[in-house]
Amino acid sequence: MGSLEQPTVREDGLQLDEHRRFQERFWTIERLAWCVFALIIVAGLLGAFGSGGPLATKVTVIDKAIVEHPRIGRWEGTDEMIVRFKSDPAAQTRSLFLSNTFSEVFQVEDIQPLPVRTVLEASGQRLFFDNPGHDGGMVTLHLRAQSAGSASFSVGIDGELASLSSFIFP
Amino acid sequence: METVIRGAAIYFILLIALRLSGRRTVAQMTPFDLVLLLIIAETTQQALLGDDFSIINAALLIIVLFSLDIGLSYIKQWAPRVARIIDGTPTVLISDGKPDLRAFARARVSLDDVLTTARVEQGLEQLTQIKSAVLEADGAVSIIPKD
């Protein structure tokens, strides 16, 4: 039926197409959608869509450090990556390697503390931090995701590589 | 490219969210609903524009949104089933003076809502004076008084 066709006149005199069966189905779908809305809110609180929450951050423990990175992020949204260096009596300088794939996904807006030097390598960049006390410490990188989708990258701590991945929501 | 995708994505997200949230919210708009609408508009604006406040971005977005609206209106004309899904259909709440309580409950409309509309729009005093009441597809309640 085209939209220019006249609706039929009902027994009560109203000239309209009520489509009650469709309406009943739609009311059911509507209520199911509200349940989905509730699930989305719970998932949001848990961090399934990034920006905080237990699911949004992944903690990776390696020999030399503990790395917290955004497992789920948002395109153009800000995030943090925290590297907690474990104490190492043999190391006076600690290094953090960020692969090129990391730089393609995240723009590093700020590093706290600033590295004493940065070395450019074919596969990425290596940042060096003085640690004269040999007792480790914490480096925080403030990131902004530059592309949407899933991404895998490597982060190295004192030469030990960890393969990490993130999903960035558009 | 990004602007077109942003515009289309937000258009359809808003369309789906508003449709699924139910039209009663549109019909009985309280002052808080108005504030909520303004907040949604502000949130949408940020998602649409991002960091790009250029005139070309705004112009492109406006054209995308209008074009989608025009395109959808043609689709609705060609396919009435799509029109029903997107716009909804009228629901008869009172037929021949008899209230359909199931329709009232499912559409989240109360008898008070109908009586208020009857008083405001038709000057009717009682439910018995109403022949028909229809919850229109746009969320408004229309009242037909008894002769």
C-alpha cells in the first residue's frame, strides 16, 4: 500500500490504520530494547566502552615492570598508560621501548617524569629514565587514541618485550 | 569522510534511540524533559563536530543530515512497512467510549493524560464525553468528543 492510499474506515468511525499486531510486536521490542539499554549502562559502568572501569584497563606483569594500559579506549579520547618499574639493583637507568605500532595508535601527550633521553630505532623509540636509587618507580604516559579499531603493539621494559593490544571505539 | 560518517552514525543512533525510548516522552514533555533534550542536543553536537569547528565541516554536516532526512522520507513513501517502523502508527486508546486498558498500559499513557488533553483541547469535563482518543504517531493524543 502506498502512502497516498486512504486508510479504511473502522467500525467506530475512525479512518486510520492502527496496525495493532505491529504495535504489539513493537511494544515488546521496545521493552527488550530497554533491557538492552540497562545492559549497556552496566557494561559502561564496568568499562566495556573505555574511559575508566575494571574492563577498560589491563594490567600486565612482566619480569621488570607492571604495565597498566588501556585495553578499551575511545578515538580521540584521553587515556593513561602506567609503567611501574620493579626495583633492579643492577640498573641505574631504566628504559621504556614503544613500538612504531604503538605510536600509530596513540599520540603521547605527556610523559611523567620526562625521559632523560630518547633513542630512535627502526622499530620504535626507546625512552631512558635515570633511576640512581635502583628502587624502580612509576612512569605515566598520557595518551590520546588516534585511530579506531583493534590494535596490537609492543612495549619493552629494559629490553624485555610485552605484546599488548587495545580496542579503540570510534 | 569522517564528517559524513559521523553525521550518518549520529543520525541513525538518535533515530533508533528516540524510537525505542517510546513516544510518550515526546507527547508529555515536562520542563525536565526539555532540559534532557537540551543535554542530548549538546552531547550530539560534540559527537558530530569533534574538534573541527570550521564552517565547511558544519556545512557538510547540515547537508548530510538533510540528505538523510530527504532520503528516508522517500524510502518511507515507497515502503510503508519501513514508515511504520520508523514513525510508528496511531494507537486507538478509546474506541466508541470504551477505554482499551491494554493499549493505555503498553503505550504508557494514563487516563489522566487523556482527560487533560480532553479538557485543554476540547473543553470536555468527563471521560463519558469522549468518543475516541488516539495516541498519534507523533506522540500527541487527539480526542474526538461524542456528538
